[in-house]
Amino acid sequence: MDKSYTYEISLDDDGAAVRTLSLVGQGKSVLEIGCASGSQSKILNSRMGCTITAIEVNPEAAEHAKPYCKRIILDSIEKVDLDTCLSGEKFDVVLFADVLEHLYDPLAALRKVIPHLREGGRVVASIPNIAQISVIYDLIYGKFEYTQTGILDDTHIRFFTRRSVVDLFTKAGLSINCLDRGTIEIERENVYYPKDDRDRAVIDFIRTHNPECMTSHFIVEASIDKIGGDNLKLRQAQAELRSLEGLALAKEGGLCSQESRARKMSADLAWLQLGIVPRILRRLGIK
């Protein structure tokens, strides 16, 4: 990931970035993977009292982030030897903010950081949703075009849906405590304009059959899975249930709004109506 991503974060906008930071919490020691130019490092350090050790591959971006970090390791998370660089140091939180989709092997990256979590430590991540309505809409009409930023950023290597996010963290040996969502109102953001009744019918169909179509990002908080076990399908089913039951609000900070909670509950209800829970229960062996 060699772009230098720089953007301002307003703590009033309730977007995916703010909700990701709210899950990190106040006063934490953070290993930030892919800090870029320090947009989130700045908030974590100056507003939330966190101490940041960052890993960033872009030297120019790292220079901008330097004022907010105790230390920056100039390397790729996929190549760096963390045991050597960190010398056994452990952290309260490892943060992957819009990073996993840029990696060739996100599963290996998650497994690599787990030994550097303190007892009770957590991984927090935000991950774009490829099954978002604007992407599906364009695909129906034969369009799939990369962009400079956003869900189809031209440096994205991996793409994720809700199910593949749950599977990724489960396979890494992490238990999802909270699966939140960043959402976008497509019409309000002028991503597309329905041209006629046929277009509106397509949009209505997508919204009916894909409860996550208005989700721009999945926001995950996970900790080390202490139950473990070899039955991956069983653990994935348990993770699905936890993701439906998880609270949208952060345990610390309380930055999520009532509106965001309502959006999450609406999406979870849609999954229930589509019958996902009975299927999960059958996988768990519960009639």
C-alpha cells in the first residue's frame, strides 16, 4: 500500500472512522498497522490519550504521522519481523483501519499480531464491504471500475462481505466481540441516480435480499479465542451468532449515535428474517 492517505476526521460525524476509534478506547497502548499520514493516529494520541507504535510502508506518509507516534516502524506488516522489531512488547489494541483489504494475506497478518496482544487485548479493524449496493448495482449493468479511493480503491487486493469477515477472524483464532457497521445513504451521496422504474426495481430487489447493501464498512472488535477447538464450522457458526448479538456501541467512549444503533438493528433484523439464525442453529446441532 504505497498511497499516502490523508483526511480529516470529525468526531461529530458518526462515520466508520469515528466508530472504529471509539472501539479502541481511551488511554490505550496501540499498535497501529498502516497508520498512513496519521489521520487516526492524531485523534488517538491528542484526543484519546493513546500511545501509538505504528507500522507504515510509505516513508512520506510516515513522516507526517511521526508527531503522533511514539515510534514508527518503516516496513510492511506482511514482511516485517515483529518479534525482532517489538522485542516482546505487547499492546492493549492492534488497529487495522482500512488495511486488511490492501494485503495479499490478511489472515497471516492477523495471526502475526496476536502474540503481541496483552492479556485481554483486542484487535480492532474497519473493512470495506464489497457487497454494498453501488457495487452490486454497477455489476448488474456490467460495470466494475477501480477508483482512487473508496470501496473499489485501485490498491485493494482482497474484498470482503460480512460472512468472509467473520470467517477471517475466526480462522485467525480471534473471537468477535462486536461487529458494527458504517453505512452510507447512496442517494444522498449522489453515488448514482435511478433513471427509471426498472432501475428502482433493481434497487428495491437488492435492498430486499441483501441486508448489508447499505453497509460501507464492517467495524470489528475481537479478542483471542480462548475456547478454540478443531471444529472450524462450529466456531464460525458461534461467531455468526455473536456478531448478531453484539452491541453497536463501544464499551468505552459512547461515540455511536442512536441512529447508528437503529441502522445496525435494522440490518440484524433483516438477517433474522432471511432465516440465517435457524441455519446457524442447525450447524450448532440445536434443533
